Amino acid sequence: MTYPAPGTQRALWLLLSLLTVLAAWLAEDGHPRRLALIVLALAWFKGVLLVEYYMGLRHAPRWLHALVQGWLAVVSSALLLSFF
């Protein structure tokens, strides 16, 4: 298994941290229906980054890649539907 280069790891960590802070800040607005799509899109994007870079999905077979990405989409969609 190959891991991202140290510079890439730092950049990914910073991006994931910023996305987490942004999602938390948006969630504090008090209008969950209006911001649910944005916050869940950020969470989905963070999930994609995690499985692609830290779990090595970039080098996995296509069927596994499709399965994990599909699972992320289903979970994100189910959470989004729970807001409406």
C-alpha cells in the first residue's frame, strides 16, 4: 500500500481540518434545511478524500471503488432526505 507523500499528507490534513471547521460553522447558523445540502456535500467530499488517499482506494479495483463511492452517496442521500 502506498501512502501520500508527507507534503500531500499535510495539505490533505489542512484541507480536511478546514472543511470540518467550515461545516461546523455553517451548522451553527440555525437553518438546517437550507444548509443541509452544503454541510452534507462537505462531509461527502471529506469521505471521498479519506478513502481515496488514506485508505488507498485510488489503487483498488474498479468494483471496490464503485462500491465505496456508492455507499458514500447512499449514506449522504439518506442523511439529506432525513432533513426534508
